[in-house]
Amino acid sequence: MSILTDAESWGNSHRLAFMDYIRVVLGGFITFKGVEFMAEIDQLMALTNGLDVVFASAFIAHYVVYAHLIAGPLLALGLFTRLMAIVQIPILTGAVFMVNQPDGYLSVGNHMELEISIVVLVLLIVFMIFGAGKFSIDERRRQK
């Protein structure tokens, strides 16, 4: 077996039951942020405007919106959970290290955006390792 298969089987056998509820809340939160980013796409493009590559800010802004709108509901349902977590990890890594950095990590004006980004990033890594859980579409597909 490969390392990836070993890690997946270990994650499947070491799940905690309450993680299903956290997965649903996380998927709902990511979907909410996708809708919020879609409503304020100009502000999201302004955050990435410092890149000197042509159309980079528009591409990144649209990637963030569509990734949130697609991955959020799929995470909540537990469908393709590991893949959706992998799609979200670069976005949250950018949120932690690039978006919150210009204001300062300990600034008062960020309204806990850094802390929320770190919690979501950690939860995505957990779901990437452990999978969707017992009450998910992935589990139903695995049983068949």
C-alpha cells in the first residue's frame, strides 16, 4: 500500500463522532463566506490587487468565490470531503499569511479574522486527514 492509502485508512478508523457536526457547521460557514465574497467581489479583488500579474486579482477573487460556493455545501454533505478540503487549504493559507499580514497579526481592527481563518484552516487539515465521518455521503459510497 502507498503512504496515501495508509493515511486514508488510518484516518477512516480514527474518527470522532462529533466531528460530523463540526463538518456541517464548517461547510455552512464556508458557503456563507462565499456568498459574502460574491456580494463584495470588488473588495476581494482589491485585496489581491498588489500582484503584478495580469488578471491575477480577478482570477484569484473568482477562484475564492467559486471554491467557497462549491466546496462549502459539499463539505456540509460530506461528499468528496478530502478533495474539497484540499481545494480550500490554499485559500485559507493565503488568508492567514497574506490577507491578515498587512494590518498586523495582533491588530485590533481585524475583528478576529485571523483567528477564524486559523481555526478554519486547522479544521480543513483535520478533515483532509480524517475524512467526512460516519454520517456523510462519502461513508455511504464507501459501504456500497
